[in-house]
Amino acid sequence: MSFKTTSSIIINDLNFRTSVLESLDWDELVCNDFFIYLEQSLENNLSIEELFSDIIRLYNKNLAIIIKDVFEEVYYNYLEEKS
């Protein structure tokens, strides 16, 4: 499974979406905006530093922590697949 496939699975995961929505005070419009922002940022190869800085600035620190945890999980899964 490729990195992009693994990322898509996690992004579509209900628990992940619920965590994001909760971190955004259950505001579905802001949540949808965030997912659009995240997808565009990943497509445009925004650096990790810029991504987390933007998430904190545009949304909040709790959301940045959730995204960091997901990225780490994807990275560790990728490393396990390679070995």
C-alpha cells in the first residue's frame, strides 16, 4: 500500500473525522473547510512546518496535534511496510 493510499484511508476514517470535528467545536462548515485546506496543502507539497503553523494560526493547536499524530502513524506504518 502506498503512502497516498494509507493517507486516504486515515483521512476517511470516522474516528479521525470525529476527532477533527470535536477539535473544531463541532462546526461542520469549519471542518469541511479544514479538509479542503488539508487536501490542497498536501497536493501543493506544503512543508510540514508551514502546514502545522498554518493549522495553528487558522484553526487551533488541538487540531495541529491531531494532524501530527496522524502523520506520525502514517509514517510509522510506511516504515513497517518497507521493512
